[in-house]
Amino acid sequence: MPRFAQLVMGPAGSGKSTYCSTMVQHCEALNRSVQVVNLDPAAEHFDYHVMADIRELIEVDDVMEDDSLRFGPNGGLVFCMEYFTSNFDWLEECLGHVEDDYILFDCPGQIELYTHLPVMKQLVEQLQQWEFRVCGVFLVDSQFMVESFKFISGAMAALSAMISLEIPQVNVMTKMDLLSKKAKAEIEKYLDPDMYSTLEDSTGLLKSKQFKKLTKAICGLIDDYSMVRFLPLDRSDEESITIVLQHIDFAIQYGEDLEFKEPKENEENKPSAFDEFFQERVDE
């Protein structure tokens, strides 16, 4: 039987560890077994049990204190991840060979790991060799995405990870519960964005004709191929958590031997999950 994995990715501070904690608690309430593997060698603490912790293999602090290496924080983390890829046997031993595993990999926040370095791609290929069905979960802080230029930047980061890893990917806007009502209403247009409208909203801020042309080309690429879309995640709302988990499960066909239902938003004669999510908050 296949095994299942989520690669929880995103910039530093996007809420990756909080996401893992939320999913663990949610799945426990559903009597689903979910394990977490910490792959951040610079992590300090988390409020859930981990089945494997990369800090048992190597830590950033140890690398930075090594006089023969003399790495800073970023260089030290990259060194740790490269060392990790040469020691996949450690991870294999930690994971064991239990069938039907469902594991969340809490990944580091350095964006270069998902763009031009092969580290995460090598991890994906190794997991696939171990018969894991892998889904990328790219998190972006919703508080960062309330402006059009910041949204375009976040969308490009998510797109870069998707192209680099070549696996199904679900993009999530986290910390929705921390937004004001005004910000929630403003951010709704970015969940399933019309990139050309986003560009029009920002044309007054672009003074250079060259940057206008470049930004238009980027927006056109994303919009024409429907490459990037985001799901809202409010950790205080069980339905919001359920919708995100359904999309991920559907992407990796978790429980395909059972009667599997497509995500709620695709069910006939029902309003969009996005509409329900925001209508509830407007009514508050």
C-alpha cells in the first residue's frame, strides 16, 4: 500500500509549525493517525510529538560553531540540508516501513531550498522511491498578501516551488484568523485571483514602463494558465481546516479505497467554500 506525505513549505514566519500542530489536532479529532517529521535544523521548539527530528542528525548551531566551516545562519542551514540529503538512510530508519503512513514534513523556511538548490527535489524523489505519494503545501502569511505587489511576489514563490519539485501542490493563506474584517474582505480577491485586475489596481504605483511590461507579462503567465490559487486557513474554524485537508487528500488520493468525495466547493448545488468562509465573517 502507498504511504502519504505533505511537504509543508513556505517563507520563514508563514506558520509551518503552527500548521502542523493544527493538522495533528484536527486529525486526532477524526481518529486519523498523522505523524510529523521536523526537517528544520534551526527549529527551537514545537508543541507536538515528532517521529523524527533532523536536529538529532545535525544542528545549525553546531555547524556555525565549527571553526573549520565558519558558516553564517543561512549557509549553515544549507550545509545541514545538504548533509541530510547524503544521509537519507537515517530518515529511512526513522520512518520505518509501516503501510498507510501519513506524515507531515515540517520544512525549513529558506526560499533557496525550493528554487535553485536541489535539496528538496532530492527529498521528493527519495520519498517517491519509498512509495510515498507526496503533496507540497506552500504556506504564505495572509497578513503579507493584502497588497497586490506582495501577492504577486508570494504567487511567484509558490509557483517556483511547484515547478522545481514537480509534485501536486496546494497553496494556503495562513493566519486568516488574525486579519481584521476589512482585511478579510480585501484579501478575498486574491484567493482565486484575476491577475489582470490585480495589475490594474497597481498601475498607478509603477512609474517605470519596463517594470509595467514585466509585471504585465508575469500576471499574464499566471492568469492564462491558472497556475496559482490559494485556500484560506483559519485555525479557529474547523470547516476551514477540513477544506484544506480535503484538497490535499484529493491531490494524493488518500483513502482512494474508500468512497472518496471531492472537496466541498466542487459539490453540486452548494455555494463556494470561499463564499461561505467570508460570508460568515461579514455576518459577524
